[in-house]
Amino acid sequence: MADDNEPELDLEALQEQLASFSVEQFLISAASTIASLAYAKLEREDLPQARKAIDALAALAPLLEGELAADLGLALTKLQVAYAEAASA
């Protein structure tokens, strides 16, 4: 029995909401978050984690389209250069 203070989980409503999301928008959001994480890992000199984030962003990049995709592509290039510089130091 559900606690009266907690809202009941409506799986059908959640599934419907998820189905209404644009995959493109989700990918752009995920890529943007991964890029931010990669920058943070580079700043902290956590190179293994930065590399993983950069690789994940590189894997997503071909799936993106539009102006934001170009921006994320530029961010990817900058991250790759920053990683290479950090790794060679």
C-alpha cells in the first residue's frame, strides 16, 4: 500500500512522456553535459575520466545535426587538443 504522502508512480504516464521526447534534443543535451564533464575532468587533471568523456562525446557527435551539433563539434575539437596538451605535459 502506498504512503499517502508519496505520489504514486504512474508508469504509463512516464512511458508516454518518454515517448514524446525528441531523440535529437536528448542527444544534444547529453552531449552538452558530457562536454561540460570532460572540461571539469581536464581542469582537475583527471585524464582517464576526461578521456572517457571525450570518447563518449566523439561517439555521439556523428548522430547530431544542426547548429548545436556544430558547436559541440567545435567543443570536441577543443577538448581533444586540451587533452593532448595535458597528456603530453
